[in-house]
Amino acid sequence: MIGRKIHRLRKENGFSLSECAERANISKSYLSNIERNLNQNPSIAIIEKLAGVLGVDIHMLIGNDADDRGQALTGEWLDFVNELRESGVKKEQLQEFKSVIEFAKWKNERLPDK
């Protein structure tokens, strides 16, 4: 349900109910009703506001739970993906970069703390 997704994303972003509602320019009680699924059909304008505040694509909020796979592509991940795209990396090339990323991770895990 959309309310559960919004609640999870709000918590992941570290927003209180009041802060999220204020940023989306909606009332705290309205957001609370959405999160508790008392209002299961918010307008597309409200969903767009909340998606913007939560840093996700609107389709992530309105998609079914099977498509969600339990992970939201938020904030810094979206920035990372956009940087990859802007640098010319194609989706098909990501597998090629996996070994480089694994090596960098391995190397960082073995560096002494400074």
C-alpha cells in the first residue's frame, strides 16, 4: 500500500511526520491518514509532492509491492545513477564495472583506520 511505502521512505530519510508534511506543503493529519491507510487514494498532486520530498520517482510510490522489491532508490543512489548516466555509462556496461567495484570495496575493507 502507498501509505506503508511513504511511511518507510519518510523514516529512511529521517523526516518526522511534521517535517515531511511541511516540506510537501500538506497537513500533518493528512499525511498521517495516508500513512495509516485511512486515505488510500491521495490525489496525484499529493503523491508528486511526497515523491519529491522523499527523493523517489512517483512510479515507485504508486507501483505494486511486487515491483518495489523492498528497496527504494532514494537520494544519493539516484544521484549516483545520474552521474553514471551523465558520464556515458550504459546499463549494459554495469556488469563490466562490478569487478572494479568489488576490488575497491575489498581494498577499502583492508585499509587501516586513520
